[in-house]
Amino acid sequence: MIKKYLLGFIIALLVLSVPLVFYLLDLSSAPVIFGQEKVAYNLPYPGILPDHPLYFLKAVRDRLTDITTRDLIKKANVYLLYSDKRVAMSMMLLKKGKNKLAVSTFSKGEKYFLRIPELLENSKKQGVTPSSDFVVTLKLSNEKHHELIGQLKNELPQGQAQTTDEIFKTNQDIKDKLSKL
């Protein structure tokens, strides 16, 4: 009888302690692939992709949001969201085999991101400094984009991989501008 209770207690202790150990260690935050650490930044779900017939509605909505957002810090947040979503779209399009559209979409995402440092500089001139958390988020996003540009380049056919050089250059320009913030 006591053995049954003891065995039940040990099993319950194991069942409860294993998830607790994984939670405390947080092993999921630093996955390692091929000896390199992945950037711990999650891209948002992109929604419908540019190859969808109703994508134009999403583009119109995004444009309206862009036009109506007056606060520079909020606009920088919107541009970060647009940029991250386009990078996520690009990776999904790549998986679907739509390579040219994937590269074009990634490039558009980086162009949105390229607008952010200028917005933040103008915001500083107006006396509103972005939070340090937002700047850290921008830097993490930029690193994630850099990582995914490399992945994009590796998965593209050899003739199309050269088109990513322009995206790499834009990403590096963004990194340089963010380091000055």
C-alpha cells in the first residue's frame, strides 16, 4: 500500500518537475543550427500573400494606415510591422517556389525598414526619443532579416541568388543607421 503511494508520488514529482526544468532553462530561446545561433526574434504572421487575388485589399489597407498615422514613433512601429510581415511573406513564397516574388517582397520589406531610422531622427529633433526597448527590437529585427537574407540566398537557384546582394546592402545600411541611434 505504501509502495503504491510512494510510486504515485515519484511519478507526480517527475511529471511536474520536467516541464519546470525546461521552463527555467528556457532552451527554446537559443536554437542552434549548423553550429550557428539563430536570432531570437519572431516574425509576425503575414496573412495573405502577394500571390493571392485579394492581396490588393491588404495593400490598400496598409497604405491607408501609413497615410493616417501621424505620430513618428507609431509610424516607425507600423513600418517595422510591414517590414517583418513582408520578410515572413517572402520566406513563405520561397517555400511555394515563387522565387522572383519572394525576392521582390523581401526587397520591399527592407525598403520599409530603411525608412525607420529617418523617422526616429526626425522624432528626436521634435523632442520625442524612441524607447530603448524599441531600438533593441529594431536591431534584433535587422539581425533576423540578415539571417533570413542568407537563407533566401542559399535556397534560390544559382542564377537568382545574385539578386539578394542588393538586399544585403540595404540591410547593412539599415544596420549602420541603427547603430547611430
